[in-house]
Amino acid sequence: MSSQLERNFAEMTGRMTKNEAIEEANRCLYCYDAPCITACPTSIQVPNFIKKIASGNMKGSAMTIMDANPIGASCARVCPTEILCEGACVLNSSTKPIKIGQLQRYATDWAMETGVELFKKGEPNGKRIAIVGSGPAGLSAARELSRFGYSVTIFEAEAKAGGLNTYGIVSFRLPNEVADWEVAQVAKLGVEIKTNTRVGVDISAEEILTQYDSVILAVGMGSVPNLGIEGEELEGVHDAIEFVKRTKMGVLTEDLIGKRVAVIGAGNTAIDGATCAVRLGAEQVDILYRRTEKEMTAYQYEYEFAKQDGVGFKWLTAPKRIIGDEAGKVVGLECVKMKLGEAGADGRQRPEAIEKSEFVIEVDAVIKAIGQTRFVPLIEAFGLQHTNGVVDIDETTMQTSNDKVFACGDVVFGNGQGEAMVVTAAQQGKDAANVIHERFRKPSEIA
Amino acid sequence: MADLRIDLAGIKSPNPFWLASAPPTNSGYQVQRAFEAGWGGAVWKTLGEPILNVSSRFAAVSFNGQRVAGFNNIELITDRPLEVNLNEILETKKRFPNHAIIASLMVEPQQEKWHEIVKKVEAVGVDGLELNFGCPHGMAERGMGSASGQVPELVEKQTYWVKEVARTPVIVKLTPNITDITMTAEAAVRGGADAVSMINTINSLAGVDLDTWNTVPHVGGKGAHGGYCGPAVKPIALNMVAECARNPLVNVPISGIGGISNWRDAAEFLLMGATGVQVCTAAMHHGFSIVEDMIDGLNNYLDGKGIASVMDLVGQSVPRYSNWGDLDLNYNIVAQINNDVCINCNKCHIACEDTSHQCIDLYTESGRPMLKVREQDCVGCNLCAIVCPVDGAISMVERKSTIPPMTWNERQSLISNFIR
């Protein structure tokens, strides 16, 4: 059975054959001032990398991608391409868009398999940079800074580097080898990655601030907050982030086989939790959301994907109480029907409970996916201004309230600031690296 | 990072990619944009007595939906005053001193006309001259271009006149509209050419409009033959380059032209004896930026092969190009079909059955359609592998011959010895 579970978590999308890739690459018009480049947050020179696939310059193709995006192999798999590059492809109005994501994967797979060296570290310039967090933003910043010649140290609390890509994106979309390869690419440039090192525990923020010339905070977000209802301590109640993380670490247990699972929340993490539960063998998986289909924050293709996986959706439904048996195991979930009322301060209609509409569904597990907590103590340890745990930055320079500290990735996402995409985090990492380099370079070059 | 610099008969450029004398090199603005994009050199659009052009000049041939498989034009040499071009060459050379600027020239076949123009263009600092003996349309009707390029004596004489005064290397650009290009190449060398370039365009008519019955293109209902270029002409050009490269009487560097669209094409021309290449159609189809992959791809190819300099590639395949009579009659290859990869389109079978040697059998094995080559009947023609749409489904494999190698020429000489 466990080999069946492993198969369930294997990458879903097959890779292009050489024939397919060449045909598709030759279909690209090689537009001038191409909209796909503009649509890519990291501005990958898309027509160039595609032309290089067509001409057989595979190393050049992989370099074009990875130069613009240090996690280009992951993004080839996880980017919402239909709203980015492929959505912008001019062929949308005549035939069908170029499969840019698939071609990007074809080129980066080549690089992964051949093990070819793509980049070299720069001449050491004597400056030391600390990066807290090794997710998309942190890795991206580290890669750029290392190429500029900085001595870079990454502090990572987890056992493995890669952050979201290593622990948070479901394996059937992004296999571990891909995230591992991208981490290895950065490590090969001489970046020191201190894993199992939690800032605030193993080293203080103060020490980092004094020991390094500049600091980049790229810690992302934390665990899922409590629902604030009865029964959250019961066995069978999971945090979606932790739930997905376990599958990423290869822990594919059989305890959900044939079981009924309720997922609370309707963002992309909820979809991840639900689809992982389906792949772990759950018989019935339902997503409960207190608003409606219209308000859900998951991408459209994620929603479609969940539906294809057989995930059910219960709209206007909120959990009220998790019910356990004598052994402390989840057996049910009491829910209440909701309706949308007046618009709140954020402009969204507020869900309101309908009186006496309570009902109980039988479930064996509850997965909480109602957002993520913020690393407020850590942010405050660095003395940074923040708004509800979202670090305040100048969005053009990624600089925080401390001019020595920059922040990027999910730690700056929220309250209308930033974007939640992996590819945006990669670009923010590059931006932070560029600004740091600009600052350190200027005085010496002017003089 | 391999060294991509070339030295073609003393003309140096940072890489082997030059723009050919054509619409892309019409002005200083264009050539400077090209150099900014990375082109190593440019052969300025042919200078001469400015001409009048017609409107409706280009046409292209699509092949099964692929645009610009071939390209046809009836545009003539520069239609701008010589002084304007000379000023722009001067200015461009000043901005890009390390890039090669070659002036393409075409005047009437008179000694003093050649002397005059050579002196004028050399005065503005060009790195070399290219004599346009190849343009097949319009100018030929006035006794220039291919009209003089088709007559070896005229090629030799005009080259000689140019060499009388030229201080920079002289490249003679040859027309393919001739039975044996080595005849005119040899004539150019006899005239003192420092290099030859080939091919100019091939006489062509792109098509006929089936609704109007007009030619494509037509100028107010009338057409005239144009010059054909683009990917479709590459094999013709490659052969002509190779024939010149292996001809001991054409002992000068060759600048390869004809359908070069990417670094692979360029590498093939270099292997076949060209010291550098000239490109036009690919740039006209996609813009100057295509040179980025040409440079990057060639560099990665050389690095991958451990070759330090692109000049080390030049001519490596020339000794492998020979006459039919020198090919081993006993060399034997046969087709092999991998049924695990085969998608059963049966194109190989029907190609062989209808048009080649009837040696691919269709059969079924446990209900599954299969294909097999009867090796004893296979002549190794390659047709099946050519029509096969799937990589790796058909491979041509060598079957060691039991008899020693023997060429046609060896066989004939043995027979004649025997008769004697």
C-alpha cells in the first residue's frame, strides 16, 4: 500500500519529450518586447530561452532561466502561468499560448540531469551578509549576492533548506529533488547554509546585526493559527502547513485511508491539505468555507484541480466545535450555516452565522487552513516596524525601518503589500540583493 | 569561455557572425544597432551608383505552416547617395572600432570606376571590401552583379583592378547561378582576391497567386525573377563552400553565406571550411537579437567539446568531403526499427515499399502491429529514418562488411589493369 501512496505523491505532470519540446519551441514567435517577459515577475527572457531550446543550446537556455530566477526550476512547476507568462502570450488571440512553464521545466530538467555548472561566485569583496530563512526569497537573494562577491550566511531553523519549496508545496507538484537542486546550486556558490539554526534560540538577532554588514529577513510565515473553538487539541486535528510538510518529508502514513476529512478554509493551502488528504487515501474530503465560491482565495486552477480530485466544497459553512470520542479522537464537526452580511472595513461582505442552523458532520480528521501566523517576536527582536506582523518596507528597495535590514518574501506580504507567489518572492530576493549591492558599491566606485 | 574572435584574411572581428550585405545593413543606424546586439561584423549594403528601387520587393515561402523557409527579393543595391553612406560608415567605425565593417561594392566593369570607389570607401576606414559579383536581379541586366560574376574572366579582371589600389583585404562574393562555382572562385583567386564569400542569392520566383495569376511579388501586375535565400538554400550554399574549401586552387579564406539561422548552421559552415559566416534572412525574420543565441550556443558548443578557439573549428570536416568515386562501395548500413518506441504511423513502410527497396515488413505479434527490416534487402538508403517522426525509433547501424573497402575509382583501376 505504501508504494501506492508514494505513487500518489509522485509528480503529476509528465515532462515533455524532446519532440514535443522542439515542436513547441519552434512555435514560439520570438516576439520583440514580448509580453511574456513583462508578465514574469522575474522578467525571464522567455523568447530567448525558448529559442535556445529550438537551437539545441540547452545550457544557454537553462542559464537564461536561472539567471533571471534562481528558483526557475520550481517556478516552472508552481507558477500560475495562465495568469502570468502564458496568459500574456500573444498566441492566445490566434491559436493557443506557448507552453512556457513546460518548456522552462524541460530546460531546467536538462540542467539538473547533466549537473552542468551554471554560475560562479563573484570576486570576494569582503562584505558579509546574513539571510534569515532559506525559502524562495532568501535563496534568491543569497544566489545574487554570492555572484556579486559577498560572503553570505543563511540561517535556517529547519533541518533542510528551501523553505516553502522544500516543505510547503505538495510533492505531486514540486518533487523534493527540484527544491534540493536549487538549494545545492546556491550552496555551490559558497553560500554557507546553517540549518537547524533558529534565530532567537541558537543565535540572537542582536548578534546577527552586529556581526554582519547587512541582514535580509526572509522568514516567511508560521503555522496555522487556532480556530478558537472547542476540540482543537483532539487527535486528528491538523495544521495544514504541518500536514503538507509531513508528506514532503516522505512520511506517508496509512491512517487516513478510507477516512472522512474536513478542511477549514479555502485558500491555496486548504487545497493543498485537501488534495494531500485525498492522496493519503481519504474517502471523503470536504472543504468548509464560511464565505462562497466567489470569495475563495485559491487560484482558479487549484480549485479546478481539487474538484477533479473529488474534493467536496461546503460554502457558507463555519466550524463551531470539534467533537471527540472518549479516546480523544475526532469523530465529528459541528458546523453552522452562514450568510453574507454588510461589507466590512476591507470591503468584503462579512459572513454571519444563521441562528439555529447548526448541524454535525461525521469526520475522522480536521485540517485547519485559515491562514498563517506571523513571526512577530522575531521581527521585533530585529527591532523592525511592522503592521500586524507584516514587516513595513519601502517596496522599491525592500528596506525595513532599520536601514541595515531588508525584508522580502511572505514576511512582507499582507495588508495590501506584496504578492504571495513564489516567483514574486524570488524577485524580491533579487531586488533586496541589488539594493544592498548598490549601497555598498557606490561609495567606492564614486571615489 | 571559448575565444570566438576570427581573423578572415586579416579582417578581425570579435565573433564569426557578420550581417550580410542586404537590407539589414542599409544604414549606420541599423549597423550600430546590430553591433549593440552583438554582431561581430557587417558587410554594408552594396555601394555603387545609387539606384531606384521598386515597391513590393520581398516574398517568402512558407513550408507546411513554417514561415520564411525561403526568402525572395527584388530589391537592388543602395538607393542612398554614396556620400551619405560613407559618412555613416565613418561614424559607425568610430563608435565600434573593434567590429568589422566591410564595404560591399558594385560598379560597372571599368578599371577607373573600381579604382575610384575603392579609394573612397577605404578613406573612411573600412576593414575590408567585398566585391558584389553575385546580385542576380536588376543590376545583372546592366552588366553588373551576377552578369559579371558568371564570367570567370570578368571576375578575375575586376578583382585585379580592385587589388591594384586596395589597401584592405578584398573578398569576392560569388554567385551560385553558375554550374561550377569553383571556376569563378579560382578566377577570383587568380585576380588576387584575399578571400571569397558565397553564396549570393539564387534566381527565383517565390510563387504565383492562384486568384489573380500575378507573380509573387508583383509590381503593379508584373513580376521579375528575384534572388532566393533563407533556410531553404543552406544545403546548396554549404556544398559550394565545401567545394571551394577542398579545391587547392581556391587557397583563400571563405566567408560562408546562405540560410544560416542559428549557431548550429554556423558551426556546420565553419567545419566545412568557412572562417566566418554572414547572415541576413534570419535577422530579417526575427531581428538582430538572434545573434545572442548564436554567440552563446557556439560558445557552449566549443566549451563542451573542449575547443579553445573558434578558429580551431574551421575546415575540420573538409578532408571528409570527397568525390563519389572515392566512397567505399563495401561500406554497409542497415535500418533497425525499435518497436518499443515506434508509434506505428507506418510511414517508413510505405516510403520503402512505394519509393525505395521494399524491405520493411508489417506484421503482428500477439495482436500488436510491428515493423521489421529485412536486412538482406536493405540498401541503407536512410529514407525510413528520414520520414520517421519519432526520435530513436529507427536507427541506421553499420554491418561490418566481410570484404575489404573498395572505392569505384579503385575498382575501375583494378579492372583496367586486368584488361591491360
